Amino acid sequence: MAENKIYDEREKLKDKRVPEKTSETRSSTVSFFVLIRGRNCSKTIEKCLRSLRRQTYPYWRALVALDAPEDNSVEVTKKILKNDGRFVLVENHVHLGLCHNMFSIISVADWYMKAQNEEVIAFLDSDDFLPKNALAIVERTYRKHPGTLITHGSYVKMSKRRKTRISRPNPKKGNIRRLPWRSSHLKTVKWKILKNMKSGWFIHKGKWLKAASDLAVMFPCIELAGLNRVRFIPNITYYWNDNVTKKKRTIQKKCERILRERRPVA
């Protein structure tokens, strides 16, 4: 994909691919691959990354993609991740925006990190963080319910310090684009589904959508998996920094309308 060339570290990374998983990791029930996106996140990235490091479930690795930050986010992140081989850090040449950056980081999961079919991809933003048992809770869900391909959990809005009312299960059938939005944090998708991603999921009339990247990913993934393979987790698995401006909310709603008007992928 031509879009894969946006990372200035790409050539340097070719000779430093992540080592093959150990036999201990292969034998574990679930292996997680956490995708972390951010831009000007120097004030929040440390808490985000430390929350991942403190997970009680040990079988995970992570890719951090910084979208051409204008502050010292890259330097701060490098300092935090020094000598921790579970993380890989990449930086965009130019600012891509939410949807283009989401497409790019998923592409890198395939190109560089060599995600495996049964590996579970989890999405974490650089200004948010996880409770220490988040991955353990999700792992138990996949193990308890064989055949599950997607999970979504319950999260706390940091402004109100309470569980959001959005966190509810979806029905087992229907058009996901016509249903109230439920498939939110912590979002996880097995790679066997996510690897079918197309750039068109994130593009409208030849341009990358500016917002609603979570819907752009989850709508088609759920359509490919089927609602009966989606599992809701009532436990809190995510803390969301919901500091969103009125302008961003307006853009979000516009992009959501575009995505909801599309035909199902499957």
C-alpha cells in the first residue's frame, strides 16, 4: 500500500522486526497487540503507557504511532519506552488526521509487527488509560466464549468520573449502522477480521474522514464478524479523557452520518 510509506522510521525498522513470539506466549490463551495513537500528547502519554505496563495479564505487545506532533511528544515517549522491547514507536512525516492515522497504524500491524490471525488487536488513545486488569478481563471473555471475534467494554468518562451510559450490549442481529452506538472502549478485534481492512472504510469522496475513526473501523468489522460474534463486557476496562471541543463534536457527528449512510460491508 502506498500509504505505508508515510513513516519516516520505516527503513530503519526493516532490520529490527519484532522477534518471533516465545513458546510461552504462543501457548497462552490470548495474545494482545495494542495500537496506541496520539499527536500532541506529551502531558498524557506517560500515564497511558504506564497503565499498559502495569497490566496483570502479561502477553501483549504495542505499537505507538505519533501523528507529526508539534510538541515534544516523541522525546517524552522515547524516554519512557527506553529499553522496553514490547513497544515500537513510529512517527509520521506529516499530520494525517484521525482516520488516515488509524488506517496507517493498522497497516503497520500487518507490515511490520506481523500480527497473527488469533491475535487480539486493542485500541488505546494516548490521552486515555487502562485499569490494571483490563486485558485480563478481556482475555477471560475470549476464553469463556469461544468463537468471539470482537469485544467492547464499559468505560469511565474522566470529566464525570462515572461509567458511561453508552456501554451496553448490541442485539444479536440487525444493521449495526442503524443501531445506537454501543461498540466502544475498550474495543478489541481479532486480527483475522481486522486484516480485511480497506482504505475505503476511512475515505469519503476521495478524502480521508477527519473524525469518527472508531466507527469507521468497528462498523465494517462487526459486519464481517456478525453481531452474534460480538461480546459486550460490563466491567470497566477503559478511562476516557473526554475533553472534546464543540468544533470537534460537530465534525464527529458529520462523519458519523456519512458512515451510517453506507451500505454494510458484508
